[in-house]
Amino acid sequence: MTIRHLKQRELADRWNISPRTLERWRWVGEGPQFIKIGGRVVYRLEDVEAYERNQLRASTAEPGARVQSSLAGAA
């Protein structure tokens, strides 16, 4: 299994945000988990996708309102 990594610029492009936003999020402990080796920061694709899933919302009225997965009741 190959683990795919995204550079800061790649993730910023994916989300259409500034790389500085990612830097600020790292500073304050927000955003997806990251790996730092030496001076290089990368994000594992699986962590980015998990963070994206966690950000799903049903409404803007409630910050913590999560979208219910259609698969949640199946089983």
C-alpha cells in the first residue's frame, strides 16, 4: 500500500485557500493532521480525506450539526 502525501501548496490548491491559512491552522492546532520532517510539511491524503468527512454539515445554523450518512442506519 502506497501512502500518498500532499504538499502544502497542493492542499491549498485542492481547497482553494491560501497556503498561509494552512500555516496559521498548524500554528493554532486546527486543520488536518500533518507530518513535519526537518523543515518540510506534508499531509497524508488519508488524513485530509478524514478531515473533509469530519467537516460535513447539515446546516450553517448550528456549527456542530453533522450530516447524517445514508449508510448510518444500514446494517
